[in-house]
Amino acid sequence: MDIRFVRVRELVPDDQEILDVLVGTPVAEALRLMRSNNVDQLPVRTSQGHVVGVFSHRSFARGLPYVPGQNPLAAPVDDLVEDLPFVASSERMEKVLEPLATDNAVLVGDEERLLAVVTPADLNRFLWRRTQPFLLLRDIELGVRDLMRSCCAADDLAASITAALPADVEVAEPRLENLTWSQLTTVLLHDVNFGRFFRHRFGRNRGIVKVTLEPVREIRNKVFHFRGEILPEEVQSLSEAVTWVRRRAIMSGGGR
């Protein structure tokens, strides 16, 4: 994934509702709102919608020495705000990486029109959504390879590859690492190979193995050839395949 082509707008959760407070709101009320909504900062705006700053746990702590002689919880939030950077929704994602690390949030829009608040949690969720399919596919493929490798000696494994693949398929060297996913499952599910070697680790029912691993091929092609967004049900299918592979590894004594 090249972050130069990801825009800030993609970091904003679809269901985000901006929680803010008006100038003059007591600190105690702002802290109650932050606690009940599990947020670390609140934009502070005028009745006309102009953002004058952001009240946060950090700005409160920094401002405490400057409100002597009164109950700080009764002070207006606008006395204890900090300035956070504004970015346009069309900016590249890399534009917000440093501000998120130093300020813990960035404001999307401008002082006259606040569109969203982006936090490190939003960035983490976005990156996890983008990378989760790759990580699941990695676990599946490496897990299947490890199980196959544990089923027989290296010479037998090489022979099983040669036996399963068509004669016109060129493989530089008959090793699992040199096979595509489709070739890997062809070797695994080959009638003779499965009965002779792989059923000892993958279970006796070849049909279950096929049904579990077959959906992976199409999803894998979609992921690695960037054919659109991965659907939740496709992520679920990959997660189920990972769980199944791990279970087989544990049952065979090689918990991964």
C-alpha cells in the first residue's frame, strides 16, 4: 500500500459524529462529556460555529497553573484550550502522521467549517482494515506449507509436487516456496498425495480441506491484484480458514 495515494478523508469513520462544546462550557461538563463518550479532546466553538481551539486532558493539565484562586472545574473551557493543526480532507495521509504522533489528533476542515476529528485510533483502524487480509493470507499460506512440510521427508515432498502438477507446468525447483497458491492446493488435494501423505495432518476428509481452502484462491487474487475492497464476509472466510489451519497444527502437535 502506497500512502501517497491515501487521502485524509479515508481515515474518518463513516459513523463519526463531531462532539464539541460551546465557548463558556465549564471544564467539569467538558470532562464529563469526554469520559462518557470515551474521547480525549473536544473542539471548542462559538455559537456561530467558529472553532477557537480544542480542550483536551493535555490542555487542561497544562493550563491548571494559570487558573489559581478558583475551582479549575468551574473555569470555562476556552481558557484552557490548545491549538491543533487543521488539514484538508483531500490531503495525503502522510500529512497527518507526524501531527497525530505529537498532538494526538488533527482537525479536518478549517476554523469556519470543522468536518471531522482524526485520532491515532482512526489511523490504526484504517491501517488494520487495509492490512488484515494480507496478514490472514500470510498465516494461511505459511500454515499450510508448514503442515505439508511436516507430513513427509523432503524427497517425498518434491515427488508429490512433480506428481500433482501437469507436465507442462514449469517450476524452477519442486519446493513449496516456489508454488503459487493454486499449485500448492493442487499438490495438497491430489488424490494419491493426500491419501499417502497429507491426511495425517489435514484430516481424513479431503472434502473438508477443499471446502475450507478453496475460497482463499479468489480472495487472494482479489487482494493481490487490487480488484476492489475486500468485503466483511471475505475477511470472515479468511479468518475461518486461519482458525482451521491453526487447529490442524495444534492437533498435529505443531501449534503455530
